[in-house]
Amino acid sequence: MARAYSADMRQRVIGRVESGASRREAAEHYEVSASTAVIWVKCFRETGRCAAKPRGGSTSPLEKHADFLLALIEVEPDLILDEVVSAMRKHKIPGSRTAVWRFFQRHKITLKKKPARGGAGARGRGAGTPTLDARTRPVRSGAAGVHR
């Protein structure tokens, strides 16, 4: 996204228009578009302000519930994201798994993503397939050793 023009540039264009030049002449002189000069002058005449509007800086809706979320993790630090989201839903706090992840990332808190698994088993061979009982043999029809 392009950066905003400096306040100095805006003041010079507005000053030139206010001293009698047309908006187009001021725009050509300072090498900005005519529509930009028109917008700047209109804003200055309506509000008296020539600075750029603030950009960005939105805050998460979860920041209102920061105390609850941080206390939840303080009590149970081993919670996973899905458990935090389900606790939020129980308290009727809207939010998604991604929003919770970003909230804790901003607060420098890491969470597990997946529930704990059984972990590694014992080394060596585990219980394989059960061996056939020596007394049981497959039943064959026909003579032994004869292939069909």
C-alpha cells in the first residue's frame, strides 16, 4: 500500500490554492494528481485539517476480555487452543481459534496446538500379530500336496 503524502506537501499545495492558484495549477506545480489536490483543499476548507487520516491500528475484540483469557492460562498453562475457545464459548465470548492464537501471540504466550498424545512407547518390538495356536490347522479339502 502506498504511503501518505507528507503534511508539508499538503500544506504547500493548499497554500498555493489559497493564495489564488487553481487546484490543477497547484497539482501540476507540485507534481501530484489534480484529484488529490481537490480532495486536500476540500478537506482543509471543511475541517481546517490538512494532515492525512490515521491508518491501521485496529485492536482485537478479544482485548476487552484480556483479563479473563490471561487468568485462564495462568490457572491452567497446559490448555490447548481449542480448550481456550470452548471456555470462551461457555462465557459467551465470541472469537475463533485464529483470533485466540493471535491474541496470545501479541501477549508473548505460547500454547500447545494439539492435545497431549500417549507419547513414545517402549523400545523394541511391540506386540505383533498373535501367532496361530499350534493345535489349529487350516482345513483343506482334497489330498495334501495336490494343487488345483
